[in-house]
Amino acid sequence: MSSHYKKHFRKRRRRTFLAILFLLGIIALFTYDSNARIITEEFSVSSGKLPANFDGYRIVQLSDLHGKSFGNGSSELVKAVKNAKPDIIVITGDLIEDSKSGSWAQTLLKKLVDIAPVYFVTGNHEWASGGLVELLYIMEDCGVKALGNKYTVLEKDGEKIVLAGIDDPNGLADQKTPQQLFREVRAEQGDIYSILLAHRNNRLDTYAEAGADLVLCGHGHGGIWRLPFVGGIIDVNRTLIAKYDSGFYIKDNTVQFVSRGLGTIWHIPRFLNNPQVAVIVLKK
Ligand SMILES: [Fe+2]
């Protein structure tokens, strides 16, 4: 081969190498952003059943943190929640990753309760972590209300709505079903606007059958990697292009919102799927 051709191939190899390097750099940059930069997204949910005094009521939903810190002492997350000006904060499961997450959770929860009342339901990871009992003690200590198959009444200027919560199906085998819980709600509170906190995103039929007006879920992680026009690629049940990965779903009179969550599992980084602080604004 003449020296002219050798030079030509060397040049082409170098160009290809630089192009690959550039591409990897872009992917690394997007991956970093997709895991570190929290995005606050606001959604309105209207219902004629909502009492007028709850018009404009702001619920900040945090889901699937899996023990992840955003900034020193979760400062970035706390700032995002504060800026959202919530009336209440709800945590829809998979807050902790393992039994060592206790002091991390305590630091975060103490800051959150200073912003607004905090409510919590368990996810599958709490039950698998070995740290649930300690977490519940920490919550009691911080003033976080765990809604394990129970409900509470939220009041605003004399009007009421119900905030109910169910434990993850990975919890106790003989736990109350959503249907049983909502039978109680109706027997004790009548036909009242009711919000359900439930970790799992793939049980809309059950939530609709129970008769919740609005359900706030997580678990799906937005499909971990997201692509424009496609949405989530794979969910935490290892289903490709799974339904219920993010946003709103409706069945009968039940509106379900699925958060993309904030953290990661199996150490797989999120891609084009920034950690989400969801703000649900109730509208009459
Ligand atoms: Fe989960």
C-alpha cells in the first residue's frame, strides 16, 4: 500500500475515533443530567366533586427515591419542594433502599415536615429493605403520617376531603384491600372526594373498583430510559414499553397519576428521564 493510502486510512480512523468519543461524551452528559437535575412539573386535576375551598390545593408528590440524596442533606430536593409551595407532601413508596437508609431518611423527613404536613405509603422496597420498622419509628418521631391501609381527613376552611393510603401488595398477606378501605371511607364520611396514595402503578382496575377519585402512584420510574415519541423503554417489572409509565390514566370515575419518581434501582442510571417532583393542583 502506498504511503498516500496509509495516510488516508489513518485520517479516517482518527475521525471515526473522534466521532465515537464525541457521541460517548454527549451520552455521558445527558446521563448525568438525567440523574442529577430535578425537574418540577405541575399538573391540574379537576373534579366537580371537589369542595370549593380545595380549589388550588397543592400536593407535592415524591416517589421512588431509593435512598438517593440530591445535594448535601438532600438540599436540592428540599429546595424544589419548598419552591412548589405545597399544602401537603405525599411520599408514594420506595423511599429507602436498604436497612442503612435510616439516618438519611431522618435528615430529609425533618426538613420536609418543616415545609408542609407529610404523608407516606410503603413501596415494595420498604418491605424488602429490612429497614421498615426503623423507618416507621423515624416517621413517628418526625411527625410524618404513614397511611398503611387507613385514611385521614384533610380540612380547609370547614370543608373536607379524604386522603387514604394503602400498603404495597408485598406487605402483610392479610392486609386490607383498597375496596375494604374505601367501604370504610364511604360508611364513615359519605360520598366525599377521596385521594388514594398507592405505590403500584399497574392496579388501576383495583383502584377504580374501590372508587377513589384520584390515585397517586409511583413504582414505574418513568420507564427508566425514555425516548421522545416512545416514552419509557423498560419498567421495574422488566416489561418493555410498559403501560402506566408516566402521567395520567383514567378508568370509570378514577383518575390515576403515575410519577416518574426520583431515584434509581439496580444501579441502572436513568436516561432522558429527569428526577421528578410532581405538583398536583386540585381544581374545582
Ligand atoms: Fe417500587
